[in-house]
Amino acid sequence: MKHIRFYLALPIINCLLFLSCSKTPKSALASTADTTKTTATIKYIDTLADNVAMKHNGILATTTDFTRIKAMVAAGTEPWNSAWAKLIANSHAQSSYTPSPTVLLIRGGNTPEQAQPDNYPNAMNDVAAAYQLAIRWQVTGDTQFADRAILILNAWAATCTAVSGDPNVDLTAIYGAQFAIAGEMMRSYTGWKPADFAAYQQWMLKVFYSEENLYLTTHKGACWQLYWSSWDLCNLQSIMAIGILTDKRALYNQAVNYLQHGIGNGNLVLAINNVFTGANTGLAQMEESGRDQGHCTLDIALLGAIFQIAWNQGDDFFSWDDNLYLKACEYEAKYNVANLDVPFVNYNYYNCSTTVTQTVVSSDSRGTIRPMWEIAYNHYVKIKGLTATYTQLGASTTRPEGGGGDYGPNSGGFDQLGEGTLLYALP
């Protein structure tokens, strides 16, 4: 994600809110934020009571997935074989990897809010390493990889006390989600001491969730339209993952409700804000389509991870609102992968003082490559049996998907954990 700097003159509202959700989906914001479409009937996903335990079968990849992966890698079957080779060649996936935890995780440094410089690359590299090492352990059973993953996770939990920075601090939610996912993947490892795992859970709540909840429930005192959908989505992904890691369904419910009823642009009908009909049936425009394609593709990556997390908990957002996400994927892949024209409906972006009308789809960063297509392609085509012409093209042209370290040294290459071909490709 690009580093964006802006300053808010409005006061920060100190509000930490745990939602209590019954079987009927409700939100603390729902009464003022319901964005139900008038042109379609949306079947909302119900939330379970807060005391219902989360499923601990992985967050992004399950034990069933790893049974398949092990068999395919052992047999040298493509595309899993090439994906495995790409993973084990990554410098982050080595048992010799040395972490560099920081006391403050800073994104938005060298600013009035935080005089110290940015150091978030430490987190993005270390959590990518922990995740890749966790995969190597899951596939091979070799404890050298598990031990190194645990060393990384424990080092951060023992060292890092807070996130800090200007408003960009809320983008540290990207790493919050990734730390939660890596932690859950290592949950079953007997070499992770119960006391250390408990400390890790509390670290996730204290350092990441507290900031993410503040952002999501207040938007730091700014107007709700200021923050683009990618900001909401990276925080929602993290809250959802932390809820699973810490077995706090109230957090998971908070994210599920916000996706459907939230007032900000992370609400799905705001994040994917126009569904086309007629000659353009099957395409859907995104809230950031007039901004740039780097952030649009980030939205696709974040939504894919969010929906995969929910799917593994028994909630099907992939089918939500007549496969809305598939239509957004097709739109983005048609424009960025197939390099074809797509329709655009004017979008009014309100920055809290003025409204800027975007009239064309942005060509800025067109063709951005992220490891993001495998989740959508395999779910819609292999599981649901649907047609996904451009999404399939995206998957085929980026195989095998790698992870952090395979897409350059900047933050955009680490915005998603990746390794999608290995984890999600289906026969």
C-alpha cells in the first residue's frame, strides 16, 4: 500500500467498543449506516452468539488444505510443485532468518505525531518470514521451521509495546492480520509454550486490536467518507483474524457486521459501489477505481483474504449479493490483466471539506501485480462451478504466486501474505 500522509484537525475520540452480537446481525452503527441496496435483495450473513467458540482449523488455510498440499508436493504435481519451489527459495522462508522486532511499530514517522522514522519494514519482513516458515513446517513436519517461526512471533510479542505514527499508523493493521494468521497457523505446535502463546494473544489484543477498534469505530474523528475502502478493509481483516486467534467471537462478529452494515467505505456495497448490467453484466466498479489501480488491486487482495477467513469459519461472503466480489474481480482483471477497457460511473469522493468527482477509471498503476487471484479463481470456478474469464486469466498469468520478498522490497509487495497457488489451487 502506498504511504499516504494527511493530517486531521478534528479531535480523536477515545472509544473502545466490543460489539455484543446475537443471531440477528446488528451493529452499533447499523441504525445510521445501513446501506442496503434498493436494486437487489441482499441475504445478510447472521452472526453467532459471542460465547460460541471460533473454529481453530487455520485462518487462511486449513488442515484439509494441507493434506492436499502435502500430497501434491510429494507427487511433484503442478502447479503445486512450482509453487513449493518458489516458497523454499524465498530468503524469508529459511530457518536461519533473524527477526528485528521494535519497541514501537512506526508507520507515519518523521511527523508531528511521531518524530522517529518509519520502521514498519521490520514487521512486514518478519511476519512474512514467520508465515512462510509456518507453511514449510505444516508441509514437511520439520520442526526447525516451526521453531524459527515461534522465535519470530515470541520476539515481537516480548518487544513491541505499541503502534505509532500519523494517521498512517492505521495501516499497521495489515501486519496485525498477518501476525494473527501466522500465530494461528502455529497454534497446534507443541513446541510453542502455552504461556508464550497466551502472551502472544494478549499482545495482539493490546497492540493491534485496540488501535484497529479505535479506527473502525471513530475514524479518528474524521468524516466517515475520508478514508478509502482499503483502509477499512485492512482493519477489518485484522480484527477478524485476531478474533479467531484469541477466540473472541465478538471481534469476528464486529468485522462481519461492519462488512454488511458499517458506515465507512469498508461496507461491501460501498467498497464495490456499482454493478453493471446489459452489455457489461458481470462487472462491478470499486470505490477506488477512479483513484488508482494499486489500491484497487489491494482491495481485491484484502477482500479475498477476508472472504477466505470467513469461509473457513462457515460464512460465505463469496456468494454475498449475487457473487458481488466475483464481479469486482472480473472488472479489475479485465482492466489490469487483459488490458481491456471497462465502464465507469462517476464517483463523488468527499474529503470532509469538498467533493471531488471522478469521471474516468484511473490508469495510474495499471497492471499492478499482486499474489491475489488464486483465492477468487479457485473458489468461484473450482468450488462453485462458475465462469470467471478474466479472474482465471489473472491466476494463470501470475502462477505460481509467491509471498513477501517475491514482489520487491517495498510495502506493496508485502501487503498480502500470498502463496496462493500452493495453498488454494484445486485439482
